[in-house]
Amino acid sequence: MNYTVKILLLLLSASILNTAAAQNAREIVRKADEKARGNSSQAQMTITTVRPKWTRSMKLKVWTKGTDYALLLLQAPAKDKGVAYLKRKNEVWNWLPTLERTIKLPPSMMGESWMGTDFTNDDLVKEASVIDDYTHTLTGSELLDGRDCHKIQMIPKPEAAIVWGKVLVWIDKKDFLQLRAEFYDEDGQLVNTMISSEVKTMGGRLLPTKLDMFPADKKGHQTTIIYESIEFDKPISDQFFTTANLTKVK
């Protein structure tokens, strides 16, 4: 076998390995996302935002169906009761009962703070797809809380409307639990870190039931999501996720 053929075979082999690794990383992210989401879900949660001089808690109910539909309804505090958000395919809507108005949110607002928390609008309604809108690369393995995790780098695709320059995620190899995520801006600076913990069986699945978001440059700032209950795979009609129902859902 001559030298040129050997080089071509090595290059081809490296290309095949890189493609397989990328597919493997994407598949790991897909499995973790599907485990947390299910075909559909109905969840009750509390979100607590901590600031150096105050703390605020909100209660909300969340319905999801696949990756196309999500509806969030605030139940407390009283001043926010009835505020709702709807994701329907590529559109996101916000119902404000005090103004009796439904507002369509532009893609530029997906990176903005959701209700004054450290989570973004996109974190809560998930307009961006962690599977389709990123290129995934396995970068290694790390232990987190005694669990052996894949470390995966996610780079937004050029056509995706995503504010992050990159996202790093740590996904448990055994149970496909996402235990950590780091969000970086386009200059490579760390912006937010999300830590998932209190793993327990809920809705028949092993899941982290506590999510803590920590801004990198804001000391004393933190937002915590606690899942109080969740049910998976109960039938929900597509018609539940409409702007008409957004103003009526209880």
C-alpha cells in the first residue's frame, strides 16, 4: 500500500470517527431531553428568586406536548395569577390578564429574563431545540455527585436564533440525567450555571427535581425551580395549546 493511499485511509477513518462521535453526542442529548420531557407532561412547580435584599416565590403549572407545544400558567402570587405563556411550534405568546392582552414575543426576547428570574424565556418555554439547533461534541467524562457523566459541548448552528455562544452539558451515563449546564456568551465568557439535583422518582421516572440557576457575575443572585409533582404521557389535545385557550386555562 503506497503512502498516499495510507493517508487517504487515515483521513477517511478520522472523518468516520468524528461523524460517529457527533451522532453519539446528539443521541445522548436527545435521550436526556426525551426523558425529562416525555411525549407529554403536566407539572406543578415552585420558582424562587433570591436577591441580596429580597426573595420572591411563584407557583405555576406547566403542560408540554412533544417539542412543539408548551403552556405555563402562574398561580401565585396573587398579582401575577393568571399570567400565561404559550409556545406553539415556532411562536411564543404571553397572556396578561390585567391588560386583557395577548402579546406575541419576538425571537429577540427569548434570551431575556423570564419574570425577573435568572432563567430566560427560552429556558422556560424552550423555543430553541437542544437537539436540532446545536452541533454536539463529546469532550470527555467527569464525575458529578458520584455519577459518571458525559461532558458535551453544544454550539448553536448559524441559522439558529440563540443568544449563547456555546453551552456545556453534563449528562449521567447510566440514567441520562442532565446534572449541570454552563451557558457562555459569544466571547466565551461564562454567563449562567445550572445545577440539577435532588434526584428521585417522580411521575414514574428518575429525575432531578431541583434546578438551581446561578449567574456568573451577580453575587447573591440565584433562582431555584422545585418540581412538586409531574405526570408523563397523559393525552393532551393540540387544541389545548391555542391562544384562545391561553386566556381560559385554569
